[in-house]
Amino acid sequence: MKHLVIANWKMNPMSLKEAISLAKEEDKKDVVIIPPTPYIPALQTVVKKGSLGVQDVDPINAVNGPYTSALSPAFLKKFGVRYTIIGHSEARANLGESDAIIAHKIKSALDAGIIPILCVGETKEVRDMGYTKAREFVLDQLERGLDLIKGGVGKIIIAYEPVWAISTNNEGVADDSEGAGEMIQNIKAHLSSSMKLWAQYKIIGVYGGSVGVNNVGVFLKERSIDGFLVGSASLRSKEFLRIVEIVNG
Ligand code: 13P
């Protein structure tokens, strides 16, 4: 199976012109490009081989209507959006996003036919208490995030992004590959241990946190890892394309 490489541009770049040229360069098969939402309409015609995603959705089930400030998954789908990040640690920390809201977002995304990328990951404080505590923390986030969709059907991506490994600019603080592989294995095992609830879902596990050309090959050796969620390196197209090449040849 080919691995999925997801480019999370976060709140970058600063101009539509740069966004279009970055998207043109990074548009490859098995790549998901996730720009800031205002760039979505323009990139709809640029991203052809890969897919488009957004960094968040609102937990609204309607396609349109009197929902001031909201962007529902069904509405965004009309702009060619196929994936959405939900529960990124930066949104949890900066926007006060709760597990209850995240669970609603997951449900409304799946109901609209948008593939959710649920981000889970422990903070440094939790990790310092040991791997067992980190696993408990991550599985708890997972349970809460998926709370409203038990027994349903669809495709879900779980992104394991240890908070302490994010935005280190690939300077050696990324999670150790075995730890990441083991955590994603734990996530999958946890979901399949309650098979009745999850048998109808296709679960894809990706790793994120300072992924770059220097470490992606090591993570790739972990069999439980089905892809990568790339932040800062996805803003440098040459580096990003090298990652895609290492991952999918
Ligand atoms: P970095 O690759 O910049 O660490 O970001 C990871 C991330 O948060 C992707 O969602």
C-alpha cells in the first residue's frame, strides 16, 4: 500500500500567489494538501493528482443556512474538500477545543463524506511521566474523539502527533520511530479490540511531529505507520517532494 503524505501548511503562506505555486509543486498522487481555508476555492482547480483538505470544520450538519460564522463539512465539500484535520494540538491549546466538540466535528465530517484526520498526542508533561501514562492519555483522547460514531461506517485517519515533537524544525527532537510505531500500533489494537464497534471503519494511522527528509526513512520502517502529517517541511516544496519520493518512490 502507498503511504499517505499530508501537508499541513498551518497559517501559511502569506499570499495566494505563493499558495498557488506551492500547491502546483506539491500536487502528487497520495498527497493531501491542507492550506488555510481562504485559499481553498483557488486551489480547487490546481490540486488535481492529490486531494484537498482543511485544517478544521465546524460541528454543523447542514449544507447551508443560518449558521453565522460556521463552515460545515458538507458546505466545504462543495469546494472540493475531501479531508479535514480535527483536534490538532494547536487548536486544542490555542482555541480551547474540547473533546466533546471534537467528537461532534468527527461525526459531522463523516456524515458529510469528508475523511476526518483526528489528531491525538501527549504533552511533554505527560510523556515525562512515562510511556504507559502517555499511552493512557492518547487512548483516552481517541475514545473521547470517536465517542459519537461507534458502530458507524467510513474511513478515519488517526494522526499520532506527540505535542513535544511538533515544530522542532526537524532538529532531532522528533519522536523516536519505535515509540511512534508502537503508539500507532496501540491505537489500532485498541480500536480493533472492540471489533463490533469499529469493524466497518477503515482506520489509517499516520505520524506527525518534525517529519523531514532526515528522519522519514526511519519512521517508514515501522509497519504500523501508514503515512505522515508534515508541518513546516511542507512549506518547502523541494524538501516536501523529497519526503514524498522517499515514502512512495
Ligand atoms: P511540524 O512538522 O512542523 O513539526 O508540524 C507537525 C504538525 O503539527 C502537523 O500537523
